[in-house]
Amino acid sequence: MLKRHEIKVLLNAGHSQTEVARLAGISLRSVKRIAKEEAITHVDDHARRRDCGIGQPNVVGNFRKSVVAVLEKEPGLKSVEILRRMRLEGYSGDTLQVNLVGDERTV
């Protein structure tokens, strides 16, 4: 959110969108998109990102319940096999985040 705030401040100060992109180190396309957004009223990144859908979707998170179910039945199962099973369920990533599998093993 602070980067977005920086962009809004620079635009409000009269800088051109091209100047703002250069000063902020982001693309002109991002500046144009952010310029259209509503004013920033808080800097709670997590809540704002969730509410606005900012960032990439958490693809692995959609498979958390499936990973938990597999690990409940077979707690010693190798991560490679878990990945294979998740692919059968529609997971299209190259790897299943180790954090997800590791977190669920400790539950």
C-alpha cells in the first residue's frame, strides 16, 4: 500500500504519469492503473490486498484441504507423491509449496 500511496502523492503533486513511473521504479501501466483506484485511507496491506484482490491468487491454498486429508490418512507420504495426487485433482503448478506440506505435517 505504501508504494500506491507514493504514486498517489506524486500524481497529486503534479508529476506526469511517466515521471511517476520513473521515480517509483514501476511500469507506466501500473501508474495508470493505480491512478484510477480510489484514494488510500489506511495502510493495512493484508486487509486491503484481500479486499481489492491485489496480487496473484494463492493457487496452492485452494488445495490445502486435500493435502490435509492425504496427510491424515498417510502422514509419512513423500512430498512428490502428494504433488502427484494434487495434479490428479487439477493442480497445475510445477511444485507444491514446501511450506504448505510442511505446515500440514506439523498439525
